[in-house]
Amino acid sequence: MQIMLCSKHSTQTGGIELLDQWRSSQNTWIWVDLFEDDEEQEQNFLVHNFGIDKHAIAEAQRLRHPPSFLGFNTYIYLLLKPLDATSDSLDFTTLQLAMFASDRFLVTRHTKHSPYLEKLWQKLHGKEGTNETPLTIVSAMCNRIAQRYGKVLLDLEQRLDIIEDDLFERPSDKLMKELIGYNTGLRKMHRILTYYVNIFDSLRQHFDSPQNDQHFDDFDDIFAQIERFNSLSEMYQNVITDLVEAYISLNGHHLNQIMKVLTIVTVIFVPLTLLVGIYGMNFENM
């Protein structure tokens, strides 16, 4: 567990002793980062110090839970599936990132090390003060998540253009295997992005009020990105399906050409074989 106390005048890291300073000063906010901590201790800590809903905590602790969003009166809860640090293609794996955020606190909980989260932490660490807030940190994380999914999809677009040309010039089983692998990854990504479309639509609606204009604009931009990337993932699935069908059609055409040649050879040689067979019989009158 890491704890950071932030204000416009100073930032400091430490232990649970910072909670007392946070409670005594309304001009500060606190960031608690949880990684590989005991789940029961986590729950007691979050309920006692921040009044976070037990069911939301249990959901955040459950492995392989789908992405979700809940808006409470004083805070929001987000459960997302960012790409992990080693993923830069459709052969990707994810980590589970839960965020509880209000005007005065931010709690992040992740199942794997997150370099970008660490970068945000180090950016605030040791500064004399910061204008960042818990919700701006959340929007920065969400924007980063969207951009990484988008980069994978845009890189795929260039590769599909090359495969399409090669498929008609030099079709091979290797290309087919690559396309099927892409289709599997796209199906997984499309499922995650579909969750995200609903989540960020609900999130921007949660902040759709005059006093939250900036937060609404931030999450509305993220929603627009996610919606676009979700459409791209669906479109690329259709492109891959078309390429696979084209490959099968080409193979079918090639097989038909082979059968045509074999049929011609058969038509020529079968009568000759028949005659040779008849006149080669060892009968007296042949």
C-alpha cells in the first residue's frame, strides 16, 4: 500500500499517519494505491476510512470480473481492463484496475504492475504542490487506456493492407493462420470495448451538470474515442472475415483448375487403357 497526501502547496508520501492530516484539512486530497495487499485488510481499510460500499470492493477484488461503473452520491467506482505493459498487439493480456474517486480521495487497485500509474505517481511525488485532482488522474488513466487500445487497432490496419495484397499474389496457409489469430484477438478486444462504450456513456452522464462541465468534457472525449475504436474493431473483424472467405474462394478455384486438368487427362487415357486391357487379354480369338 502506498499513500500520498496532495494539495496545491505540497505533496508528501507516507503511511496511514497521513490520514489524520487529510481529515483535518479540507484543502487536501489523498491517493491510496493498493497492489498485492490482503483482501480482508483492504476491505476494512476502505470501508472504515472512506465509507466505500462493500459490494463494490468485493467486485473490485474478484478476478476476471467484466469492466463496470457505479456512480454513488459522493464518489464513483470504475473497474477497467487496461492492456498490460507487455501488450502492443492483438496477442494481448490485460490487468484489472479498480478506481474509487471523489473530490477528496482516489483509491487505485491493480492486479499487475502498471508503468503508467507509476509514472503518474512519480509525477506528483515530491512536488511542492499540484493542481491535479482525483478525477483528473482518473480521466488521464482512462485516456491512456483508450489510446493504447487505439494504437493496437491502427497498427493492425496497416498490416491488413499488406496481407490483402499478399493474399492475392502469394496466398499461403501462414497468412490464413495469421488472420485467424487476429480475428480471435479482435473478438476479445471488441467485447472489452463494448463494455467501455456503455461505461463511459454512463460516466459522462454522471457528470452532466453545470458544476461538472470540465469532467463531462473529459469523459465525453474518452467516450468518443472508445466508440470509434469499438466501431473499428467490428469493421476489422468484417474485413478479416472477407479476406478469409476470399482465401477459401481462391483455394476452391485453384482446386477446380486442378480437377479440370485431371478430368481432361482421365478422358484421354481411360479409353486407351480400356482398349489396352481388352486386347491384352490372353484369349484365343483376340
